[in-house]
Amino acid sequence: MTSTETSPGAAAPAGTTWRAVDAPPVPPTLEHPDIWAYQAYSEIEHDVQLATWGWTDWWAPLPVIHGALQQQEYHRKILVVALPAGAPGGAPGTADDGGGDGPGDGGPLTPDTPAPRDVGGAAIVNLATVSNTHLAYVTLMVRPGLEGQGIGDTLLARVEEIARAADRTTVITFSNHSPEPSPGPDALDAPTGAGRVPVASRPARFALGRGFTLEQVERASVLRLPVDPTLLDALHARSTEAAGDDYRLHTWWDEVPTVWEDQVAILWTRMSTDIPNAGLDVAESPWDAARVRSHLRGLAGRHQHVLITVAEHAPTGTLAAFSVVQMPVPDVPFAFQEDTLVLREHRGHRLGMLVKIANLRAYSERRPGERRINTWNAQENEHMLALGFEPVGVAAVWQKRLG
């Protein structure tokens, strides 16, 4: 649920009346006429990310967002866009029973195709189909420069209609803020006691005014590469000593060997319950080998490479920890530190640091030079940032129980 204060390029004048329209089903190619809605989402996200952070590492270019929304195997993903009342496009979407095959079940568009710049805002509704089927995860953005015209309310009304039609009882959404505010009357503190957001910011006022509560604040951090080799060697030595001879590492590029798929599935399952979730209404999300394979296919479809390092407990042959780094297929100067987990029964051996360092070294070998790694983690999970990640902002995690 993101908004910004100013931006050039807004197409619609003040006073425009907006309506929410479900996007057409995800088109098969980027050249298809129905790509307009997905291109609009990507353009809006680019401008929002730039206005929030000052750079666009977290932006999903059109091929990436197209690939992400094409994969609907474990999550039904619906794109909703806000169009001016007089713009081309069909009637607003009509909520269905949640059983459609993908986005756009809300009715056909007219033969006249809207231009991407006609879109004043967009939202993606993510509905899990295997577990947590009471939740709707939502990303909602207003095109910079068009704030205050009711676009957010128009989109949110449609989002909640979709959620209720799919029998979802809780909506979870996010807003990004940079920098994190200092403690005081201008900051809203997370109930966990870790992290703050600016209470007077447009996203915070929007969320609080529409029944959402702040549940958690995640930290956004950046690690500048190369890391001081002396620091890296010292951290690796301490981690190796703590792990002892009972653990050995395996690193994989764009794959998980078949023999390890079931155990990697256990690690991803535990990610849903072992990480800090504050007061979020989130239950376990079970994985199996098929879901691991689907996830890797999805990353390839989003034009992402992936490095996975696991720590095997040698006496039992079971996996005790893992860490994941993703990077775009094009040789860009950044990557993303994704999931890292040490199973509770194996904590205290510095395995989290061990697998992170192994991934960092593998990434640096494949893409040497001055780079950066971006990551998110719960504010209360500070021990995962010892490598030298520098905080650059926060994400507020908002939750709303539907009536």
C-alpha cells in the first residue's frame, strides 16, 4: 500500500473520477494487446520505488512482473487497475467465487485498449490456494502525482470485494518508508517494540484510516560489495569453529538436486513458522518436492538466477539450514538476499552466518566487482545483519480483519 508525494508524468487532471477494473488474463507474450495493464503496473512501481528509495533495485520490469503473474500454481494472483471514468475499458470487475483460473475474472474489456499511462494506480491481490486460504496479500500503489484523487480507495474497495468473494477474512499489505523516523511523536512504533514508521506519511494515514493496524516493521538494508576480506575471513573462521565437524555445506545454482528436494521443502515450510511473524494471522505454509520445483520454475520465468547454500548435519544426513540469493539474469550490479533459516534444533552453531558467507562468495565469483545486495528482515532479527548490511529504510506490515 504505497504512495508518494510528488512525481512528474501523471496523465489525469485533478478531479478525475476513477473506477477499478480487473486486468485481462495474463497474456501469453509481451507483445499481446492485453499487456497494457501489466506494463502500467510496472511503470507505476518504477516511479513509486524511485520516489521512495531514490533508486529502483526492487522494481520489477515488465518481463519480471509478467513472469511472476503467469505462475498461478500455488497462488491465484489478480491485477486490478484504476482507470478514469471516460477511459477505454470494460465495466468494473465483478467478484466471483474465488475459483477462477487467474486474473481478470471480473468481466471483459471493450475492444478499445487503454494506454498504460491512463492507469492511475494498481493493486495485486495474492490468494494462496494450498494453505493460509483465509489471507489476501495485497500490493497497492498510486501513480506518483495522482495522490488525493480517491484512487487508493477505489482500488481498496475492489481488493476487499475480491477477498470477501474468495472467503478471505484477513488482508495483509505493506508500505515502504525511507528513512526510518527517529523515536518520538512523529513515529508510529511497531507493537513488537522494534521499528517505526512516520505516522503522518500518506501510506500510514491511508492504512490507519481504513481499518488496518500496524503489526510489524521490517528493515530494508543494503550490503556494499566487495566486503572487507579481513572481516569476511574472521566471520567465517568463527562460524566454522562454532559449527565444528558435524556440518558440511552444499551450494547449488538454479537447482535443487532431486535427492535434496524433500528436505529443502522442509526448510521452506519452517520459514513460514520459525521466522518472527509478530501478530500476523499467518499459519504454516507446507512445501513438498513438487512445490520446490515449481518455485524454481517460477524464478526462471521471472528471469531470476538463484544461489542456494544448505548446511547438512553430517551425522544424520539432514539439512539444518539454508540461505537463498536471487539475482536478475541480466548482469546488473545488484542481487537480493532472500530466505535464510536455521532450524531451531540446530541453532547456536552460527550456521546462518556460515551459509550466508558461502552464498556471498559464490555470488562474488560469478559476478565480481562493485555490487550490492539488498535484503529485508524483521527489525527484531538483527543478528542476521552482522555482515555489514546498512539500513536504508523500513516496510510497515499492515493487517486488517474483514467483517
